[in-house]
Amino acid sequence: MRQTNSTNPEVIQLIQFLKKQSKENEAGIWLDVAEDLAKPSRQQTAVNLSKINRYTERNDTIIVPGKVLASGSLDHAITVAAFNASGKAKEKMTTAKAKYMSIMELVKKNPHGSNVKIIR
């Protein structure tokens, strides 16, 4: 079977950044996220807000190595880092007083990845 790689330059740059941060900070979580992002686009994660709401508690920090979709609702404030999010999902997160940021911003803010959950 042929190996497929991402051709999106943003994804490639993010994967390289995550691998470098994983080695420098001895944080395996960033390597796990990089491996998820390296999958073909058909296999990349898409997570609904209802799933995020179900598996998180107030003030949690989560990372979605893919896209956040707007199905469902969010009823508590959390920090969500994802590669991408739909416009409606961003609106719903703002309404719930949740904070949305890019994965790179989260890595810079929390280089060791402590207290961060991956939601797939």
C-alpha cells in the first residue's frame, strides 16, 4: 500500500513544529497530535461540540487534531485548541464563554502539554 502524506503546507509546518516541541520539552502529547494530523484527510478527526461537552468539565483544556463541528451545544467554559473549526462552532463556543485557539498557540502557551486532553 502506498504511503500518503499531507500536501497542505500549513499542516506540514504544524507537524514539524509539534515534533520539534515534543523532543525539546519531552512532551509525548505533541507527537501524538502530530501523528494524528499526518493521517490522510479522509481519516482526520472531526469532533462535534456535543462530544466535547460530554467528555469535558469546566476549565478543561482540550486539543482536537482535526476540525471542530457545530452539532450539539457546549454548556461550560473550556479551552479548545484545534487545527480548524466551523464558523458556527466558533460562535457556539463564544456563547458558552469557551476559548478557542490554534494548536500552535496552545503549544506556545503550554509547552509541556500538562493537563491537556486529546479528543478524537
